[in-house]
Amino acid sequence: LDQLKSRGYADKYRNTGRKIILAGVNFSSEKREVDEFSVEAVQSA
């Protein structure tokens, strides 16, 4: 989520009045599956 926030991926959707949800997924190259995920709702302006 830090990368999504620092790069401003959601910025262009902030003034749309729609709910914005950031989703981060970490894949394990060793296990070849989802290792960890996190979700965060952000306020639109």
C-alpha cells in the first residue's frame, strides 16, 4: 500500500465521488501463491 500511496495511483479518481479501495498483494515466488494481502479504503476529495 505504501507504493500505491507514494506513486499516487488513486489520485486521478479522488474527485469522482466514488469509493476508492487500495489493494496490495504480495506473491511468494517460492510457494507460487499469494503470501500476504492488505486492503484500505481511502477518502475521496
